[in-house]
Amino acid sequence: MELKLNKVDRLICNAAAKDTERPVLHCVHISKGKIEAANGFVLMERKSDYDGDDILLDIADIAKHKDAKGLGGVVYTNDGDNIKAIGESINIIPKREGSFPNTDAVYPKEEPVFKISLSRTRILEALKCLDKDEDQLKLYFYGKEYPVKIEAVSGDVKGLIMPMLAAWDEG
């Protein structure tokens, strides 16, 4: 098993549970073709060229490693019952035990009612307009060619995010 995680790959850790009450969700799950993380409310995955056995890596262990310029990331390799992480430094970390949830079962199988493309930058701009107490948002979708209305549950803040054109990969 050899796996390289660069800075972009490691961003997936942001979706993992920060608390350790459910240890499996405090990990990144790496399996054939993908790396994924979930916290019970958010599930994110990124394509990967990894083709080995399923492994769980604790996000606290991943956070300790910085890219080695020559390697273009951090390389994780088998080291007996542990994983050797080679980056700016070399560390041995334990494989985490447990079974990550079958996330394929969570994705809807039905056709979407409609699809809309929104800019990550524009979503972040809108979120920065909210106070930390305005934690929950309502999203209103009117169709793929109309803006998405966002509104704080309190009703004190509302706004729009304009849709963008996107090439939809139907494969």
C-alpha cells in the first residue's frame, strides 16, 4: 500500500468529526478510487488514484504532516501494523480500527428535480455576512436559471446567490 496525499487531498479532513465520540468519523476513509470523510451532517469525498485496501487515518495524525516538496505531498506506506508517513519528517502512525459507513447508500438514487451550479467563492461571501449565532440557513431553489435565496432562520438576514453556467457530466 502506498498513498500520496497532497494539500488539496488533505482538505477532506475538514468534513471529519472534530470530536472523538465516534472514532471512525474522526478519521479519513481511504478506499479504491476515493478518499472521504463525514461528521454525521456533512459527507465529502474526493477522487483518488489509490488502489489498495481500505484504511482509516485519524485526522489528528494527518494534521501533523506537512508536504515534502520533492514528494509533492505526504506519502503513506505500510509499516507492519502501522503506517509510515513520509513528508517533512517521518512518523509512524497506527491504522485506526473500525468500519466506515457505506456512504454509497446515502447518495440519492433518484433523478434530481433540477440542477444548479453555484460558485464556492460566492457562497463563502454570503456566509461571511452572517453572525456566528446565525448558524442555520434556509435555502430556496426556484429553478436552474434563478438565484438561490438564502435566509437565516431568524429571518433577520436574507440574500441571493446567482447561478452559474456549468457543463454537467452525466457519466
